[in-house]
Amino acid sequence: MIDSLKTGLEELKLTWMLENCDHEVAEAARKNRPTHELIARLVDGENEARKGRAVERRLRSAKLPMDRTLEDFDWQWPKAINRDQIRHLFSLDFMRHRTNVVFIGTVGLGKTHIASALGRKACERGYTVLFTQAVDIINTLAAAQGQHNFRTVLRRYTRPDLLVIDELGYLPVDHIGAELLFQVLGKRYEQAPTVVTTNRPYKEWAITFANDAMLTSAVLDRVIHHCETVIIEGESYRMKDRITND
């Protein structure tokens, strides 16, 4: 009977049950567990295993640059950071309300760390995520225009439940690049949240968007209409050892 059970589990692709049924059946006999409890344990184990595999698939698709959590973050280093605000972000209320999040600060203050950790948390909660640098969006969409599959590629950035755009403003972009970024942000406006990390305060975003005042205004209107702005101040963490040893 156990062999036919295993065959059925294999055909149904119930892999956790298949791998653990011998142990669970033996434990049920040893502890005199009723049949319904044995079945419940097998079903619960399979369900948890499937959830775990789904999280791993979402994490792979998210392309997070680093495996970080909020617990890893060094709160002592930034000169100024609103810990309560950031902790609240990890409740993911902003996801439910389709609210954007913009991290503003100079290099080396942990913006990418926190954004990656947010992406991981979203994956764990069942959301689809994509992490990408601003320049990669521009380059990918520009190439798609030449290959006549622009709309298909654009959906790569508009479809995820959460899009994380890293390093907006670190490199100057021309007018075409600025318009491509605007299309992504415009398509996601009030449809799905976007997390942005940038080294530029809002008043300097015109530099990022090709010094086009009208385009910059349109971008800001869509980004900060529903938005949590997180300001992080201090010296670069990557300069920590040099500063300490001086």
C-alpha cells in the first residue's frame, strides 16, 4: 500500500509528502496519532514547502543585488535616519496603498541595503518584485525600441507588484533616457508602488531628467503624489574605517 501511495504522490508532484511520508507514517505509529492528524501533518508540510519554493522563485526573479534584511542594517552609522519610519515600511502598508518610497541620501548610507531588504520582505509576503538600476532601464528600453518590442519590454518594468529603481540620478541621462524613465513611472502611477534610491533631493531632479523642467515636473507629480520620502544623512559607510583610523 505504501508503494502505491508513493507512486500517487510522485504523479501528483507532492514532493514534500513523498520525501517525508515514511518518517511521518512511522512517527504516527510510534505516537499513536490518528489518521486525520497524520494527513494534516503531511498536507501542512507540503503546503509550507510549496510556499518556500514560491518565495525562492520570486527572489530569483527579483534580481536583488544583495541578500539583506533590516536586521543586518547598521543603525549607528548614518548621522540622521528615521528608524520608526523605516520599520513601518517593512509592514508593507505602502504596498497595499500603492504608495511610492524614495530614499534620498549620498553614497554609502545604506539606501540600497534597505531597498533590497524591502524587496526581500515583499517576496516573502507573496509579491512579485524587480530590482534594477535606473541606467539599466534606459539601456534596455532604448534597445527594445530598435528591436520593435518596446511594449513587451516595458511590461517587464510595469508588471511587478514592486519595482525598485536603484541609483536614480547617479549618472546623467539624455532627453530620450529621461522620457523612457518617465514612461515607466507614468505607467506605474497609482497602479503599483515603486521604490527609488537617489543621491539627489527633489529640487535637483531636473539634472537627472535632462534639465527638462516640464518633464521633471511631470515625473515628480507622479512619484511624490503618493509617496514616503526617507532622508538619510551622514558620511559614506564605505569610508567608515578610514574615518575611524584618521
